[in-house]
Amino acid sequence: MKKLLYLLLLSGTTFTAVQCSKSTAAGSNENETATDLFNIKGNEVVNITADTTSLVRNPAMGWVMYDDANDPVANAATYWAAQNDAALKYASVFYIRWRWNSMEPEEGKYAWLYDDNFKALVKGARDRGLKLAFRIYIDGQDNSEPGTPDYVKKAGAQGYEVDKLGGGKNWTPYLDDPVFQEKFSTFVRAFAAAFDKPAEVDYVDGYNLGWWGEGHHLVFKDEAKKAEVFNWIINLYGSSFKKVLLAITFGSQIGIELESKVALTGNSYVLRRDGVGSTWFLQTEKDIINHWFPKVPFIAESCYWGCNTPECKPWATDPTYGKVWTGWKDVYTQTYNDAISAHANTLDLREQVETKGWTTIAPELVDGFVRNGGYRFTVTQLSVPAVINNGENFKMGHYWKNAGVGMCPNNNPRWNYKYKVAFALINKNDNSIAAVMKDEQSDPSTWIKGKDGKYILETKVNVPAGNYALGVAIIDTTDGDKPGIRLAIDKAKNIQGWTVITDIKVK
């Protein structure tokens, strides 16, 4: 399979209706409880039960469904009819891996404006609660069509031929060709203008050169320009996408030193690897992931795919596992174990055939990644007053656990610490929000499995006296302080996204 060929190559405080607020954070560990540290006089401790099994969709994590268009792009109606049940039950992201040629078949004729099927695929994802992700590649290797639109060649770009899916050749531009770079730069800027929207898009692969967009078999008119081209493509995406996470398939032909300097450090990319669950997911790659964790999340993609029946064995030639594995269950088990041990935020259910394989042959692993993949936040204990006095300071303690193996990339500059813990006083008569109290010290990116978050918020409010519901949420400060990350809390009562914890009286 094609994956095998590749891998062989190797602070000020602001809040609503509150006058002032501050918090302190204390160190905690796996054996500590909130009761050990809060001890706030006059407060009551509220214990919260975690939801350990349900699908909890959150940004930049979870099972990923694909349209992987090396052949004709998926028909939206057919695709969603086949993927509907699994999408609703397991998935969080819909990943569009398309040719540039399909995204812009004619100059300026962008799929998101003119292609009804593309728009239907996107609508199908949104209708099912899935966020989007993208890889747009330019190479035609092993593809039914050229990766690059014909108008680029007609404009004078120079290139060469690669093998076409099913026989024949596809034209592909030299990566250092100035006409190609000019046209692709225009496309990326237009693409970012349409999709640099974190409410809709989780991440975008921001490299995508070479075979299958995986960073190898790079061809130049002048080989000496390899580093220059890499800087160009990374900085192009990096300057175009200001809010949506960018990912790089690391360990490519360009080398990890330049990848780290230009992409990870210079442009705040996150890590992606397209060979999990095989001998080609080397210790070298695992060490790189561990080096960057927990500062940088990891997007995982399985190595072997394309079928799910006993007679179809793309994994049979794997040097380590080919003679050990007895069937797809073994492949899925290794893939799952690799992803979990590497702190993966995402893993691929992929297209219909792979989704069917995972969900029928290894449903317990699918459920396992729902429970354990990415991040899964619960506020386990709170220390809250039963009565507060208007205009007077009071304290609230809150203790957070992450049951997932991954991390929330709140620290990425494109998110810029936009997620914060907040509490709300909710009017009982009409469920309106009377006050929001943000804990500016809270940072979900630091909540790693075995390293919890514990804070004491000191604040005060000025609201009409009366009885209120107290709600808690992780809010998005770039979206009107609305709840932005779903919590894994058992039998939670929610009002406008706020998890109701208890009642509280204001005098």
C-alpha cells in the first residue's frame, strides 16, 4: 500500500457583571484530592461524578472520518448515507483530503463557492455535529487526476510526470517553480479567508507537498532550494491561518531539524504522523512526539487501510508484524495501542470501508478511543459558599481532571489561551445569565492525565438579591464567553451550555 512506500523513506481580568476577581493555582498530583487543599472557611464541598463512557466532542480531538480523494471525490448523498450512524455515535471530525485540482479546477473557481457536492459534504458534516479538517495536496502520484489544476501549467509553470492511479501519467509542478508558487499562494490565502474559522474547522494540514501530501519524493528544478521551498510553504500557511490549528506530517524528507525550527517553533504547528500501527511508526517518531508532549498535541493516522476482509492484507509485508498478525483485529489493536501510548488527540475511522472494519471487528477499541483519546475534562470537586453578599469578596475552589491521554492545545498561539474556567449565576425564573466569573489563571492545556488542575478563585458580584443556580463551564473568551468545551459529567443538567452544580443565595 502507498503508506508503506512512504514510511520506508522515512494578566488583566475581565468578566460580565463582576467588579474584580483573582485566583491562585496550587500544584496537585494524582493522589491528591480537592479536600486536601481547598479548606475554604464557610464553604461547602460539592463532589461531581465523571461521565466515563459517552461521546464528548471537543475541538481538535476524537475519531476522524475522511473523504480521501485519490480517486473521484465522494458523492455527498452516498457518503453520508453510509457513514451516518458511525458519525453520530463515534466521530468528531470530518477530514477533507482533496487535490488542489478538485478544490480549484479553474482559476478562482473555488469548491466552497461553486461545487455543490463539496458544499453538501460540508453540510453533512455540520448537520452531524462534526468539525472540519483539511489537507489540500498538489502532487498527482497514485491519483486518478492531476493534483494541480491545468490552469497552472497553461500559465507557464514547469513540471514533470508521476504515475497515475490505474495507469498513465499525471503532470505535477516543480516545487520551486515561481508560477506554481504564485498561483498556489493565491489559493491558500483564499482558502484561509474561507476556512480560518475555529468554530467550524479543527485543523488544517499546512505542508502537503510530495506524494500524497506527506512530504516525500519532493522534486525541484534546483535541489539547493529545498529549504527555501519548505520555508515558503510553511510561512504561507502560517501567515494565512491566524486562528485554526496547523499540522505538519513530521519526519519527512525535509528533516526534523528544519521541521522543528520552521514549523513547530517558528509557526506553532502541531504534530501529525501518517503511519501509526506498523513497524514504520518508529521509536524515533515516538521520541519526537514525547519530546513535544504535553506542549504540542499529536494527530495520528493509521498505516494500513483500504479494506477490512480476511483475504485483503495490505499489512502482510510489514517486517515486524506481517507474520504475527492473524487478521484486521490485530492491526486495529496495534494501531489503537500506538495511538494511546503516543498521547494521540485524534485517530482515523477514515472512509466507509475502514469505518465498517473498525466498528464491526473492534468496536471495543472504537469505544476505547472515545473514552481515552484526546482530552476528557471533569470538574471533580468544587468548594462553594451557600450564601454570598453583594459587593463582598468570596472564594470558590475548583479541581479538574483529564481522563484522556492527549492535551487541549489552549497554549497554541492560534488559540492564545482562549479557553478559561468560568462560573455563572443563572436566574431560576428564565434561565438567563446574571453574572459570569472568569478564572483567568485557569489553563486547560496544563491538565494532563495524572497532573490535575486546582484553583481558588476570589471574586465578588453585584446582582439582584435572590436564589440562583450556580453553573460551571470552560468558556471561549473569543466567542462572547460562551461555553466552548464540553465537560464529561454524569447526569449533568445544562443551561445554555453551563453545567449546573448547586443552588446559591445572594444577599
